[in-house]
Amino acid sequence: MTKTPVRVSLFGGGTDYPEYFHRYPGAVVGLSIDKYIYITALKLTAFQAYNYRVSYSQLEHCDSVEEIEHPVVREVLKHYGISDRLDISVISDLPATGSGLGSSSAFTVGFLRAVYAIQGRRPTKIELAKAAISAERDLLRENVGVQDQLHAAFGGINRFDFDRGAIRISPVQASSAVIEELNRAMVLVHTGIARRATQAVATQIKATAERRIDRELSDLYALVGQCVDLLERGSPGWLRELGAMLSQSWLIKRTLSDHVSNATLDAIFEAITAAGAHGAKLCGAGGGGFFLALIDPERLPLLRAGLPGHAVIPIRLDVDGSAVIVRQDT
């Protein structure tokens, strides 16, 4: 069984696409959180009437790998030459799709971690992240950035820099007091919309390739360094300043594509700020999923009252990243 965190991206999202960082340096800063995807891969005995059972939002019973409908499971098993008969089950703390929390990449990282365990291999965190990036971009031909896989594999709060083919990992050197204050302030607010980011991502990638949003992406890139400096200094008022930066980044991000926001999302953002939050931004590519908000704990009742019917979920930092938590050697 593997346990892999999802993430919230703070700043720099959009600069982690090759269409951008092959021309300009890109960078993101974000953190993995204490909400997880659990994947079990159990070797079957000879008594089942099927060779593969895959349980997620649907249930599959298959005789061959080629029959598996789940694209990540099918292509990873094929690519790594896994011939074991398997029962594969997926459980997640939060909605596994449409969340904007990098759950798809967290699934890929967690499943690869399980495949490596089956093979008796113990990859480094960067090897695991790069394998997930390759699986999504090369095997599955998906339009994905390269930050979600890194957050899922490494855990913690990190700055990731991208410059053509190079990736640099820089853990944020924040004090325990800053981390605890951040943990107390972070909440997710569900929009009630299970987003489909395909259109938003495709539109943004096209605009990036055509250099139409270079200025906006450059502004988001600049916020990365400001955020790291803010967290590492931990000066009085840093949380309020970080919240203002989050809201600033959301206002910039709304201009990247017509598919990023809508009237419902704008109203939720206004309700969050009206409750006295320091700031907020929508997670992921846009269109729905979760807002990340920074708010003092004593204001949570006011936030919940202002958003009836919307889940408000306190979150904390995960420090471990993807890991095997149960291993049955045979």
C-alpha cells in the first residue's frame, strides 16, 4: 500500500509547462498537504476468475493488461512489464478528480511507487517524480505541467525551478513557528464544481506557445521568490502579506483564459474575503475544484456561515511525500 499526498500550489503555476520554461526560467512554490491517495496492489492467488481487478470510481475485472480501461494503470503496467496478477484498489481523502489539487499526478506517483515496490526497487524521490512526469507526458500524451509530480514525490514545502531540461529542488527554510502558523490558517473551500481543466489548460498552453501571456506568467514567476523570502524571514505580518499575494495571483490567473473563472467562482472568492480571510486563490488550472484560503481559525464559523452548502476543510502540511506504508514480501 502506498500513501501519496495531494498538493496546493502557491505561486508560479503555468511556468512549469515546457512551452514556457524552454524559453524562460520557470519556478513554482507550493506544498503537499495532509490529504492522501492510497493505492493497494495485492498479488492474486490462482483461484480468481480474472487476472486483474481494478477498483476506483468504477470496478474492472480483466483478463489482460490491454483490457484495463484506467489509462495510468494500463500504460504503466505495460511499460514496466508487470506480469503479476493483481488486485488494485484506490481510496482518496478528497474527490479524486476535478479537485485542482494535483490528484491525477499524485495517483501516478503513488501507483509508480507501488509498481517499483512490486519489482523490489526503491527509487529516489527525484527518480519517482521524473518517472511520473514521463508517464503522463510521454506514455499518456497528456497536457500536464511538471510541478504536481514533484510535490507528490517530495512532500514538504518547496521551490522547484525549471530551465529547459533541468530541475532544481529548494526546500523552503521556514521556522517551525511559521509552519505552525501556516498550518493553523490554511483551509480548502470546495466550490461544488468538479472541474474539467482540459479546456482551460489547452487554451493556456496555446496562449503560452504563442507568447500572448508572457507578461502575466512573468508576474506569477516573480511572486515565487517573494513568497520564499516572506516564509523564510517570518517577519511580523507575514501571513497577512502572503494572503494578499494569493489574492493578487488569483486576479492575474483569471486573465490567462476565459475558462479559469466564472460568476459562481467569483462569488465564492468574494464570500471568502468578506469573512475576513487574509487572501485566497483557486487551486489548479481553474474552472472549479477547491479554493485555498488563509484565515484566522476564529473566523472559520463566519466563513462557513457565508458559504452554506460548501465544505470548508482545514489542512496541514505533509512532510513525507509518497511512501510505501504496507509491504508484504513474498
